[in-house]
Amino acid sequence: MRFLMFLSEAMVPLIIFYIVGFGILSKRPVFDDFINGAKDGMKTVAGILPTLIGLMTAVGILRASGFLDFLSGLLTKPASLLFLPAPVVPVILIRMVSNSAAIGLVLDIFKKYGTDSYIGIVTSIIMSCTETLFYCLSVYFGTVKIRKTRYALTGALTATIAGIAASVILSRILV
């Protein structure tokens, strides 16, 4: 165990020394390469910033307007037929757009129902089995300026549904 602790603490400095050492041995301008990479990263951030602001604003508006609660209320009955607890429905809806907002909802669920409850376990597994698909699609495709995504959204929604189904099945097995 001590070796693993040492390895985890030493890994980042070792990687940095390896990269710098490799650059020096290859006679590369390591600092210039670093600066160029940082510039490219800042250009990428500047390119996707409007998308991020739009997504975060949309999530804030959905939560504040009560539309999320309304939509969750509509989906409660169909969700119960699929053995999905009603408090988890807002998490699923928000998870597709924003991870941080979904974590806020998850923490509320944990406070109210507990982490070891069926609802808490379903929520935890859903957070592990799903992705912020609209966020990822907009950021990744927006970065490279792709407008026609073909089957990416269909595939992402299918994977999300599979993750939700897996979380329900696993939770029912565990509880």
C-alpha cells in the first residue's frame, strides 16, 4: 500500500520530468511548445465559451421557471412503470445538459432520502452510467464547427437510455 501511495504522489512530477527531459534530449524548444499549446487551448476555450454560457443559462432558466418540475411531474407516471423513482426524473433530465446542476440535485436527493436508499443508489448509478450528452455534443462539434451530426444524437440518447436501464436493474439487484 505504501508503494501505491508513493507512486500516486510521484506520478505527476515524474511525467513532467519525462516530458521536459524528452524535449531537451530531442533538442526541442520545450517552453515555446508549452506556450504554443497554451495559446491553442485559449483559442479553443474562447470558441466554446458562448456555447457553455448558453447551456448554463438554459439550465438556470429551466430550474428557476418551474418548467423542470412541471416536466418531471408529467414524466413521473411513465417513470414509475419503469421502476424509476419520481425524484430521479429531474436528475436524468438535467444530467443530459449539465453535470454540475445534476450534482446539485443529487445532493438534495442524498440529504432527503440518504445515500444507501434505493433512490440514492439509483441516482448514484445513473450519474455513473450517463453522460452530459447535449453539453458534450455542443462542445465537441462546436469546437470543430460541425453542423450536421448525423447519428451522434441518436447514439448518445440510446446510450443514455441503456445507462438508465442498467442503473435501475443494478439498483434492484443491490437493494
